[in-house]
Amino acid sequence: NAGVTQTPKFRILKIGQSMTLQCTQDMNHNYMYWYRQDPGMGLKLIYYSVGAGITDKGEVPNGYNVSRSTTEDFPLRLELAAPSQTSVYFCASSWTEAFFGQGTRLTVV
Amino acid sequence: KNEVEQSPQNLTAQEGEFITINCSYSVGISALHWLQQHPGGGIVSLFMLSSGKKKHGRLIATINIQEKHSSLHITASHPRDSAVYICAVRTGNEKLTFGTGTRLTIIP
């Protein structure tokens, strides 16, 4: 039982490049989330999903896209990366308790 | 105003002290989570509450639904308890919204 697996752990992108952050959970949780955490700040919700085929925007969705084609996977897509997207990204899944991935430290230069 | 407010933002205490961290929220919730984030960045779930009180080892979490308030207590605090403690609320549409966290430092 791996829990929530998030990849990559680190990435450096150039301005304008695109990438996908992968998130997979093996607990059959319906609820999955993507957050970003800027230095010294709290977690802000980017997108969330309450089940396969259903996604919704959080507080800071601009510049990001998600899909949820299966219960297990919830990838986060960054199109046209900008320096403002430099942050640590966390994926989480939940049914009763919440479980988090290890985080992705993304730097856009 | 944030939907979830935590206090204090920072807390420094001596080893052995009793610690209280507070969380107030302004929306209707189905559950409240307390989480711990260590300096390395990993986040782990401590408690999920929908009513009453839960205890795990030296940690106790309480919630008062009428007052929209929860507290996390740590008894006999230890330097290894140093971390950021985060309150998160689950609303009816299953969104998890986080407070900004309380940075706890326990001095030996």
C-alpha cells in the first residue's frame, strides 16, 4: 500500500515550458486535491476532484489544468510556465483521513 | 477574511510545557483535520474530527461545532514535536481548505 505517490520530486522549468505533475493513489479514494505552498505560506487549493470524471477549481487555478480519467490518477498540467508558479506542489487524497504526496519542488527560471 | 484562521502563528515553548493551538472557521463543515508538516516538508494527518474529542498518545484534539472552533493540545511537549501544525476543514462540496499553520518550536 503505497498511499499517494507524486512525481517528480524536483523540477526546473524555463519560462514558457510545459509539464505534468503526476499523482497516483492506491487507496480507492474518491477525493483528490492539488495544492501549492509558497515559502512561509499555507497551502492553497489549485484544483480538486470528487471522483473520476469530475474536477473543480480551487482558489488559484489560473495557469493550471487537471484531468481525472481514473480513480487512481489526478495529474496536474502546467502550460506556459511562469516564475509565479515557482512553488512546492502537494497532491492529496482523502476519504476520511487525508494523505499527502511528498511534494514537488518546482522552480521556473 | 480567510475561512480558516489559526492562532498563534508562531509558538516557542520549553520542553515539557502544555501546548494549545487554536483553529476557528467561518463556514459549515463536515469534518476538520489536524495535520503536521515537518521541516523536510512532508505532511501527515494527525486527526480527523467531526465532533467531540480524540486522543492519540500525547496529542488531543477537540472540536466545538456550535462555536466553529477546534483546539490541538500537546502534553509534555518534546523537541521532536517541533513542526508546523495545520488545521483544514472539509466543506459540503468536499473541498479541503487549509489554515496558514502554526509554527511550533520546542526548546530543550
